Amino acid sequence: MALCWVWYIRLVQKGRNPAEFISAMARYGVRAVNSGRRACGQKRANDCLSRHCQQFRQPMCNRPPETRIPDENVIEDALCDNTQTPVPDQVQFRCDFGEWEHRLPTAKQRLVKGLALGHRTKDLATEFGLSPGRISQLRKEFAEDYAAFCGD
């Protein structure tokens, strides 16, 4: 509104009647504000932290890295963008999986987390000192055991 007021005053000083094109002034005012203009100058073009700069231009600085503890809330991370599984199934999984996982020995819990993270069978076999075939067998056993736990 302040930007349009400045324009209005300027047109009156030039001897024009701004009332003839108020809607055009409002349209241009909205466009000008959305592109970062203000009644008194503009936002700084090189301010990498301004929302305007980050929205319309590539960031000029890096954001600080997110601090995370590895393997913490693995399942939550895996499910955060799940749009294919029906919601009731997701709820059941979130409620039952942790309880099922805690029944397993510690080494198997680590293996389940590795599988949940999507690590390759070969990499997990090397890490756990097992053959890739045994990892595949365990994966199948885990699936059957979890299905039995849930009553499926």
C-alpha cells in the first residue's frame, strides 16, 4: 500500500489523475512487492538469508548441515515420504515394528536396521561376516516372523 501511495503522490505532482487507473496501479503494486520492491529502496540482492533471495535465486551460501545420529529412528526416516502404503497399514507398522524388533537379539536388530536402510546384501554380508545367501535367507525369515507377529 505504501508503494502505491508513493506512486499516487508522484502522479498527482505531475498533474495526472491517478483515479483513472487505480486497478492498474494496484496490479503493478502487487507485482512490484512480490518481486521485492518496497516504498523505500529494495531488499538487499546479496542477502543469502532473506526468504526472497532463497525463493527466487539460487542460494548464495550453504545451510548448516542437519545434525543426526546415524541409525536413530531409521524406520521413521524410511516412512516419512511413504505415499503408497495405505494409512491403516502404516499405523499398524509403526505400532508393531518396534515391539517386534526388540524381541530380536542385538545382532539381528542391527541387521534389520541395515536392511531397512536399504543397504546392499553384499555389504551387509561383509559387515556381519555372513554369506550373501544367508542375508537373503534372514530377510525372508524376518518377513515371515513379522507377519506371524502381526497375525497375518
